[in-house]
Amino acid sequence: MLSRPIQQLLERYKEVAQKVTSQQAVATIHVDEVASRVALFYEKTRNLVDYQEEHLIRKTFILRTIRRRLFVSQDTDIAESIIKELIRAGHLPNDAVPETKIAEAQRIIDAHHEFSNQLKALHLEKQKQNEAAEWLLHIAANAIEETLFPPTRDDLLLDLMLRSLNNHLSISGERPPEDGNTVLPLFVGVQKGLLRADQDQLQYRLMKLLYPRWNVLGEDAGGADFIQNVPDIIRRLGLDLKNPLIPAFLKLCNHYNTVYFLIGDIIDEAGNAETLERILSDEDELERRAKTAYDRRFKRERGRLRRMAFFSVISFFLSKIAVALAIEIPIERHITDTFSLSITVFSILFPPLLMLLITALVRMPSARNFDLLLDEIKKVTYENMPKEYAVALPKKKSLLVRSLVGVFYFATFVVSFYLLTEILLFFDFGIANIVIFTFFTSLVAATGVKIRNRSREISLEKERATVGSFLLDLFVMPFVTVGQWVIAGLLKFNVIVLAINLFIELPFQVFIEFLENLRGFIALKKEEIS
């Protein structure tokens, strides 16, 4: 018998399918093919400099497009322009997006414009005012993405994973809060583990739970109440996302996410609710479909890791050359008078070569992994299968233990960076060389750990700990930690990306629109000839 969460998934799937089939054919948005090819080439080239994971690219594209459009003009009637840019850049298919989406996106932009005006009337401190204005802009970008790319499939899997895990949780360790509420940390864990939501997306999705009618303006709408409470909402969401139970639930969700990825793939392949129910009701057919989906995902993940590694290597190489030319070489030549061509070349080549070495050592899961996944898929799918999902909540450490661990971890920082500095000084590295070399080594270490973790994403196999790996972690983790700090800072303020947006992308998009209009004008003149 099918489990209750699976039965609910099938019911929701049928409802969604009925809505899709009931929609009438409408006019779609078209962009010029030549202009689209040029824009697509630019977008792919730009991603080499501002590389991000695939699921974040669209949101970031929408955010920077809104920001650029509002910077250029006070006119807020920009929804059509944003959608056309998304189509040209390859994020949406040409001649497939209904024109009704323009009005839906414009309502969000109009709400954002109204909220921005009302925000000024709250008389907040300048810092809080800027923080709230930036937060509203990110909320608008997430809302537009959700409108243009409805997360129907994601919502089905999200609901399935939440119900399946929540119904069979086994919590050990530190007791949860007195109210026993583990819904929030589980929700955040599923969002991050299954959907790879970043901080912006998490804030938007949590905010929607509080204010489902947040962008609806009018007398009986939720927009007025929403904008009045924006400072409190930002503070509350910040506290919610710092919930100490989240890491434990995220660990659980990261471990089992591939089970739901494969169920999602089976849903996609089934095509309709009747076929899906037949597949899920037949264990042999379910195993066959799951094996096909796993093999396909295995190859896709391996290819994605290779692309991720390739872009990381290229990005580090280009960035290191830029930093060497702009900072390192001038300092070594004109200030410290310690310039060495061989050291400079080595420091340029070392980060990408280290990145190559790390990615070469990354291993995908073994053949045994599929059997583990199939067993878990059956536990989710069938009612009579034993299920238990263990969550070990962190026990509160005494002040003495926390102090000793903190002091020891700080000591590993000192020792690791001291050893690296001494090695570089031995080879006559200058101060600027050492600082920049350490900076890029930390970035590579953090990126390498991220890639390694992604290689484990589709695995249920337990990793064996060894003394050697523990000692290596002690030396490497300080660099990883610093690299994470730097990456977080660069995401907030990337000078290169800002310069590209202002001096390259802005005139480029003007040129693209001119090219599209010119092509339309020429096509019209050709049609006039009888």
C-alpha cells in the first residue's frame, strides 16, 4: 500500500495537471533571434567572471536587471523588458512565455515601488532604511522569479519530504524547545538540502508564510500591514534563520535529498498522475525507473562537478592575473622592491593547479550506493516499510569545554598560517606575495570543500574517518574558514562585477535593444515591398 505522503503527492499532482490542461492558449512573448544569440553569448561569457551555481543564476540575473533598469530610469514599467532580457539570455524559451506574465511581474514591481515610497515615511535610521530597501529589492526579485518559473515540481517534492521526515523523526541529544516545535528547522533544512535555497530565497519563502498577501495593494490587502512591519520582519527572519537546531536538520536533509531527487525524476518521466501511480504501485517497475533515473543523475552530477571545477579553475586563473597586475606586481616593484618573475608566475599558477588537484581527487559514490537509495525510496513510497529518521541535536557544552575547543581551534589557525608563511619566506616571497598567496589559497580550499561536498550529494554511503584525514582537516580548515569569509564578502561587494554591470552590461543591453529594434524596422520595410 502506498504511504500517506505519496498518496497526498498523487492528489496534488492531479490537481496541478488539471490546472495546466484547463489553461487556454494565449499570445506569447517573442524576441529577435539574432539579438538573442548575441545576448546569450555575453551571458555565458559573463558567468566565467561572476560564476554561480545554476539554481541561483536566474535570481541573480533578475536582481541585477531590476537594479540596472531602476538606476537608468525612474520609469517602473519594466516587467516586459526584464522578461525579454531573460529570454535573450537563454533563461526562458522564446515564443513560449505567455504575455499575461508581463502583467503578473509588473504587479510585483508596482508593489515594490509603492513599498519603497512608503518605507521613506517610516523615518528609520539611515542604516536600517538602506537595509530595508535592499531587502525589499531582493524580495521583489525572488517573487518575479517564482512568477516566471513556477516551482510546481519543487513544491510537490518539498511537501513530500516534509511529511515523510516529520512523520518519522527520532530526535536524540539536546531536547528541542519547550513547545516541541521542530517545523521551522525542518522546513529550513528541506529548503536548503533539497532545493538549495540561499539566504535570500529562505527569507522570501519564510516571509510568505507570515504574509501570504504581502504584495497585494488595496483596502483589504496585506501590503499596508506588511510594509509597516518590514523592520520587525527582517529582525524576526534573521533570528529564525539562526535557530540552533537548523544544522542538525540540514544534515538529515542533505543525507536523504537524493531519494527525493530520484522521486522527482520519476515524476517527470511518468508525465501524468495515472502513469505515476502505476509506477509507484509496482515495486519492480519502481526499481527499474529508479535505476534509470539514478544512472542519468549520476552522469549529470559528474558533468556538473566537472563544469563547476572548470569554471572555478578559469575564474581563479583570471582573477589571480588581475590581482597580480593591479596590486601584487606594483607593490613588489615600487614599494618593497622585491619583485621576482618566477615567484609571481608560481603564485599565478598555484591556485588553478591546486584547484585541479583537489577536483582530481574527488570521487563519485560506488555501485553500492544505488541499493541504499532504492531501499530508502521504498521506505518513502510504501506504508509497510520501517522508517526512522534520526536527528541528533547538539548537546549544550559547558563553558570550560567550549573555551578549550575555541582556544585549540584558534591555535590551529595560528599554526597553519605560521607554517605557510615560514615556507613562503624560505622561498623569498615578499609580504604582498604572501598575503595574496594566502588569500587565494583560502579561496581555493573553501571552493574545493564545496565541490567535494557536492560530490557526496547523491550518496548515502557513510564516509570513513581516518587519523590522516583528521590531521589534514586540522591544517586545512583554517584556510577553508577564511575562504568562506572572503567568499561571503565578495558576494556582497564584488568590485569586478559592479564594474561589469555599470560599464559593460549597461551599454551592452542598450545595444541589444537597439539591434532588436533595428532588425524589426528592416523586417517591416521588407514586408512593405510589394
